[in-house]
Amino acid sequence: MKILKYFLIFVPISVAAVVLHFSPTLIFIFSALAIVPLAGFMGNATEEISFYAGPKVGGFLNATFGNATELIISIFALRAGLFDVVKASIAGSVIGNILMVLGASMFFGGLKHKSQLFNRKVVEVSSSMLLFAVIGLCIPAIFTHSAAADLLNTRFEGLSVIVAAILFIIYLLSLFFSFHTHKDIYSVDHKDESAAKWSLKKSVFVLIAATVCIALESEFLVGAVEPMTTSLGLSAFFVGIILIPIIGNAAEHTTAITMAMKNKMDVAVEIAIGSSLQIILFVTPVLIFLSLIFTPMSIIFNEFELAALVVAVLIANRVSNDGESNWLEGIQLLAVYLIVAVAFFVI
């Protein structure tokens, strides 16, 4: 994480690129490189604040700010009317977390440790919740393909809002489950993380500053998406489902791999699957509700996104069966992600 501070140079560089009217491709690249360290500092600040706020509030803060970077990027894309990019980034985050992040964690952790164990009970709960969440996303899509056009016009928007509300309620209940009624099965001992490194004032300042800067960089990034994709011949769909999730969660991905290499596979699995749950149960409903302020966005995903989501969730459930991982399972997950990424690029 120490190397992140050197990437902060891209914050003024990206501002200069916008002011001097550089090409959209360069603005996109500079903004993306600036967001990566800012997301890392936001995560560090949230973690530091949790030491002062206590385990319950700290857990809530970590859960809430876990995908704050991608939420901010998606809000700006939502305001710009890039609904396909927003929905693709949601699907891409879930797919990337389960296949790429979990796969890389198992692979690099497995290279250093022959086999690694993780809390089977926690993963089973999270995987089951993830399966429910994906089913919640599939139902509206099935509805649109089977219902009559006139029925869609009158009930389509309401369906998305109702599904989003149900998903959000389940998210709140899952927090109550993990932080209160069944907190014992989620407890993990981290002896080397028992003391705060920053003061509370510094942590709050860094969190606010990082959030403001990410909002600025997100506006630059989203503004460059359409002209960049046109000039490079890429689809906005590919940018949303592959590039934006990697940019928004790069720091978190690095943390998961680092934890796996330290033989803390519980933490790595929690980051990968837990982050996917937050995306579907928290970020998606929030974006649906916020879209009502601008132009209402549906919760309907296309067939390719749904197929990839279902495949990723089934794999997550399969991997969690034995509570043990090795480098070969990691390679398998990475291979599936590569196949999916190539397929989306071609499409």
C-alpha cells in the first residue's frame, strides 16, 4: 500500500489534462490512475476510524464504504445517462470479485501455502445470500421477456423500485445478522491490527479529502468514456463491465491478495464475496433510488450479464463447499474470468 502515495501525482496531472483539453483517452487513463490511490486512502481512513468507533460502528463503516469509490463513479455515470455502463459495472464488480479477486487470492496464497483454510460457515451464509441476490436480479429480466409491451410501460419502473427496496432491506438484515445475532461466527482474530496508526482527526480528514477528490476524478472519468470508446473502437459496455470495476476496486483487490499470501484466507474470501454482496444488495438499490432524481434506471440486466453472474455465483458456492483452497482452484477461477472478459470484449 505504500506505493499508492506515489500515484497521487496523477491527481494534478488529470486536472491539468482536463484544463488543457487533452485527448479523452489520456484523460480517462490519468483519472483512472488517480482514483486507484484515492480509493486506497479512503479504505485506510475508514479502517482507522473503525478503531475509534468500536467494532459495531466500525464494521458498519467498512461495509458501507467498501464500495464507495465505485458508487461515486456510478452516480456520475447515472447523471450522464450512461445506464448501460452503470449496470455493466455492477455486474462486472460481482464477476470480478468472485472470479478474478478470489481466484488471484487463492492462486498467490496457494503458491506460498500448500492449502489454506477459511471459515466455511461464513462463506456458506455469504454464498447463499449471493445466490438469492442474483435471483433477485434475474426475476425482473425474465419478467420483461415474457410480459406484454403495454404491461411493461405501466409496471416496469415500479417493479425495479420494489425489487431494489427488497434487496436493500435484506442488506440491512444481513448487517444485523453479522454484527449482532450471529457475530460469533464472523469473529476473526487479527493480533497485528489491534492499534490505530492515525489520529481520529487525520482519519476523518483523509476520508473527506479522498471522497471529494474521487468525486472530481469520477466526473473526469465518466466524461471521457463516450469519446474514448468511440476513438478506440471499444464498447461502453466493455468499459463498464471490465475496466471500471478494476479501477474502482484496485486497492481492495490488492488487499485481498496480500491477506491470502499472509495465510489469512478468511479475510480474502470475506473481501471478495462480501464486496459482491454489497454491490448487489446496497449499491444497486441506492443507484435505482438515485436514478429517480434524474432519469429512472431499470434493474434489468441483459442476457450476457445474467449468464456471467449466475456462473460466478455457482462457482462461488462450489468453491466454498470444503472450506479449503489451493493454487489450482485459483487458476481455474482466473481462467473462467479470462474467458468471460474475452467474450465481453468480442461482444
